Amino acid sequence: MTPAPIAPTQIEDVGAACAHVLLTPDHYAKLMAARSVARAWRLGRLAARFDTPLPDRPARPASPLLLSPVQMPRRGKMGSDRGRIAMLHALAHIEFVAIDLAFDLIGRFGEAFPAAFVDDWMRVGAEEAMHFALLDRRLRQMGSHYGALPAHDGLWEAASATAGDALARLAVVPMVLEARALDITPATVARFEAVGDMTSASILRRIMTDEIRHVAAGTSWFNWATNRLGVNAANHYQMLVKRHFRGSVKPPFNDSARRQAGLTEDYYAALAT
């Protein structure tokens, strides 16, 4: 069952604030809600309570049309406006879903961690909102907008699969999915640069800098939690990924960027397919 939306003026605690972000369907309203909630936490205006129920799935706008991976149309070649718009739209959708992933992580699991955990993921949520805004603005500069094309509906599966386990969520979302972005973004930047689209390339480089910090936050809190449990972090990570992640952990890996984030090869090398 989906909880009823909460009016912004009624929000007094972290759990309710996170629910508000998740239950906001419009992409611009969600963007502003994410920024507002992160600012309210930073200014000490939200109590550290986490008793508000969260939806199983976030509210979504009427567009884009959400399709299964096999239904997604092919992107055009990067040398065409159509191909570059399709790539930027796909990336914008990833960042849009990432807003909800950050606030769901806080609202669902924040009570089990120190306040610094909420600090980190509020910052992540605000940065994901900023990334979405940058990409949507670039789409508009190119004559398109977010929602103009269909999008992948499988991105929330990782959240659903790990809704009952904080360590599984950290292992799968920042330490697999966001780490994968570190692997592929340099090649995507190079493809934009090769066709002279330096503006889009610059945006992606900016996003990648932030994503290294996001992977670092996930890895750091995963290590904190496994240390408290008295288990080997890398071994526990591998077990959770095998259990909860439906995809595969594939090379090539950006070992340098992963290392900057604290995600060293002993975590993922044994999982490589």
C-alpha cells in the first residue's frame, strides 16, 4: 500500500521528509523537494525520527513512458543529435531514480546508523538532484527534455530486492550500480568529445567526480557496518551481491576511480564475469 502524501508544512522529521520526496511524482517538484529536505536537515530543522512508512515504489510523472529493458528502442549514433539526446535522456533518468534511491536509503535504514550516515546521504540526494537538473537543462538546450523518450523501468529493482537489508542495499546500489558508472563514464565522455559535444562531456565529468564520493560513502558505511558485525567486508560484499543482484559484475573496471572510492579489487575481482 502506498502511504498518503505529506504536506511540506507538516514535515518535522527525517522519515516524513524522505517519504515526501518519494511520493512527489513531478520531476521538477521532486528535484526541489530533494534540495529542500537536504537543506532542512543541514540546518537542524528535522528530528532524527524514522517511523514514517515509505512506499514500495516512488511516485512517477506521466512521462517518460517506462519500458522493460527488452522493449527499449535502440539509441542512434553519437554523431547525430538524436543519438546524443537518447544517451543524455537515459543518463537523466538514472539520476532521477538516484534521487529516490538516496532518500529511500535514509528513510528506510537511517535509524540503524549514526547521524553522519544521514549527513552523507542527504548530500548524495541533493547532488543527484543537481545532476538531473544539469542533464535536463542540456536536453532542453538540444531541443528536447526529460520525458520526451521512453526510459528503463528496471532501475528500481535493486531497491525492491534490498528493501529489508541495509548492507545489501549499500552493496548493490552504491558499490555495484554506481561503481559501474565509474567504469563506463570515461568512455562516454570520450564519445561526446569525439563528436565535438564538449558541453555534454563537461557535465559528465562533473557528475563522475561526485559519483566517486557516492561510491566512497557506500563503501565507508558498508565497512563500518561489517566491522560492527565482525565479518570480513569483502567476503560479505560478495555474498550479498550474489544473493541480491540480478545482473553481472563485468569488466573492464576503472580500478583507479574505484580505488579513490575505497572500493578495492579484493571486493569485486572474484565476482567478475
